[in-house]
Amino acid sequence: MKRAIILLAAVAAGLTTATARPPNIVLIFADDLGWKDVGYQGNDFHETPNLDRLATQGMVFSAAYAGAGNCAPSRACLLSGNYTPRHHVYAVQSTDRGPKEFQRLVPIPNRSGLAKDNVTMADALKAAGYATGIFGKWHLDGPEGAEPGEQGFDTVHQSYHGWGEEKAKDATNPKGIFSLTRGACAFMEKNRDRPFFVYLPHYAIHTALEAKPETLEKFKRKKPGVQHNNALYAACLNDLDAGIGILLAKLDELGLERDTLVVFTSDNGGTQASSQEPLRGNKGGYYEGGIREPFIARWPGVIRPGSRSDTPVINLDLYPTFLAAAGATAPAGKMLDGESLLPLFRGDGALKRRAIFWHFPGYLNQPVIRGRDIDVRDGFRSRPVTVMNEGGWKLHLFHEEWQLDGGRARIDTNRAVELYDLNTDLGERTDLARSNPAKREEMLDRLLAWMKDTGALVPSERNPQYTPPAPDAAPAKAKKKVKSE
């Protein structure tokens, strides 16, 4: 009876492929893969033939975003369907990271994991009759979090538990790519006669980078590109792509390709091991290089092959999207901040919302390439900031200057706000906050209203350990240190 109700709801939603049951859902989630890393984005050295093929079979989203600038908070946003002010996972481990004497404010404390009572997309799909399985990195089970088996996953397969630190490495299974893929394939075969949800959050391509010896040798012999030339990085990514190819081939073998919605994206922007230009910044920051992601969705019969959407979307949209695809409703009392992407998938409508948002009320150490230069000693990827993207217009509100340097009354001189038009300046090189005050004020009003609506906690207490820079202090430089969280 439950399956019949779900089917009727799916048909009513206009999902014509739902002839026998709701679609299977496969979510492939890369780790630290940047927007410019994949072949279909024009990369001049990396090779991702399976992702490139998937892009031709489905829809590519050109303005897709992670829910946060690094791993754990992005995963919390994805799985909960909530912005960071609602779940309070802002960073990995701590929001108090970096030279204390350079921090002007006392950061808002971080929550170590996703709370057990936060109903995840796996909980919701399980309640809708889906078999649910995770194959890879969870990263939300800190003291304040819970294990994936407690948050909706029937099957938990984590055959690889780190980023290269384990004692016994298997050269045939770099980053656990192939053992995780085999686990997901076995799960799909076991559950081929019922709807299933596969969540495959890979550990690749997070450092420490690993690759099959023969794959690494291939890229060592390859002529370097103008923008990209890291052979180990390219080899690790190529092995990841091979694993994705195995998974997609398994769907074909099982005869499930047309009955399955496949989504591929990444948790945050690339590290400094791979240039993301023209995007500014890297993982951990909230310029485009830290949050803009590759994103592909394939669903035969619903998504037109080779299609493209330039609408800004964010990973917490996937929770309501998957529910809508399944013909299910959100659990009672569950607030979802995202919006279903089905109108974009079908090509017959637009999203209702005006903007998407990010909120980070703390400090992350290790400066990024083309980061912010507000303090010449700056050793941070990110300082406390709230950000919005509204139709390609992007506003950054920096809380140190907002709280301590006069706020709105001195907005023309205190650098509390930066404004960019991504439609003409994807690299965020030209700050329009002073030259376009009307747009700045209009967006700022909406950003502040969003902060109030979500109960966003903002650091306001002065840090007593802060030491202002000396007038002759030398500017900080981004270091190529890529093992970062």
C-alpha cells in the first residue's frame, strides 16, 4: 500500500518514468573536487571520461554550490537539508583555527556532528520505502553527532576510514575507491527489486593523494597543461572517475539505468593543489573557488540529455529534490531550506526562491590563493562572514568590520561588505560595493532578514588577545599546503 501511494504521488508530480515504482536514487559525492577539475569544464590535463559521458547524458549545472566551504559542514547541509545556522556545524572540529592574535572577534563555537534528532534525507527516504546505504565518508559522528546507522542508513559500508594514514595501503584500491564502489554495486544488485538510495561519498580526492601505479605513470608521461600539471592529483581523479564508470556500468547491467536518478557533485572547492581560475580562492573560503562545484544530474525520460542549467543551486536542494522524485513528503516538523530541482530537471519551470546563502561565524587557518587582504598578516582562509548569491549577484558581509568598524553607518569606508556581479566577473576581481550602493543596500537588507529568520549566531565579542598589525607589517602569502579541513 505504501509503495502504491508513493507511485501515485510520483505520477501526479509528472514523473513519467515512474511506471512501476519510484526511481532509485544514486548520489555520488566527491571530496575536495574543484569546479575546474573535471574534463567537461575544460580542464587541460585531467581526464574524466565517465563524468564527461554522464554530462552528455544528463544536465550540467554551471552554478552549483556546496552548502559550506569545507567537508563536515557541507555534508551536514546536504544530509539535513538545512543551512548552517540551523544545525551549527560550521567547520571541521573547531571554528577557532588560526593565529589567535590576528582574530578580532571571539568565534561562535562549532558543533562536532549532525545531531541525532535532525531527520536526514536517508531517514525520509527510508520512511518512504527505500532501501538506504552509505558507502564511504560520513564525517558527522563527533561527540555531538551520530553514526550513519542512527540517521537513516540500513547499510553502512566504510571500507576505508581515512585520508592516507592507514598502515597497510592497497595499491589496487587507492582512497578506497574500488572497494566502496563494489559495496555500492552489491547493494544495488541485492535491492534491484525495490527502490534504493545509494549515498557514495568518496574519500577521493582529499589528501593524502593516492593512485594506482599504472595510472600515476600515465600522467607522469603526459604533457602538462597550461593550468593543470599535477600528475598525482590527476591520477587520483582518474581512478575516481574509473570507479564511477564501474558504478554506472552496474546500473546498465542490472537494467536499472532508466529507473535511476544519478547525481554527481562535490563537498567543497578544490585545494591549492589544483588551480580553479578564473574562480577566486580555494577550499575553506567563500569566494567562488571554495564553494562552486561540478554538478551533474541524469534521469532518462525526465532530464533531457546534454541539457544545461545556469540557475544557482546548492547541495541542500537535493533533500527536497529526492523527496519530490520519490513522491514523498517531508517528515512532520522537518524544515527544509532548499527547493526541489524537479522543475529544472524537467525543463518546464523555474525555482521560486530569490537567493541562496552561506554563514560561517568563525576562523579557518591557512590562507588561500587570491584570498582577502584585509590584514597584511592574514593567515586565514576565512574570517567570520555571511554570503548570498541572488541571480549571480554575490554579497559578502564580513562581521569583524560590521561589528567593530561602524557597521552600516560607515559601510562606504570600513570594507564590511563586498559586492560582485558574477555574470560579468566570475573571478570576483571588481568589488562594486561602493560604486553600486543601491544594489548593495537592497541585497544587504535581504541578507540581514535571512540571518534573523534562521537565527544565525554572529560573533560580537572582541577578542582580548587580538594585536593590531604594525604599520610596516609584510603581507601574508598563500602557502601551497593542501592537506586542510
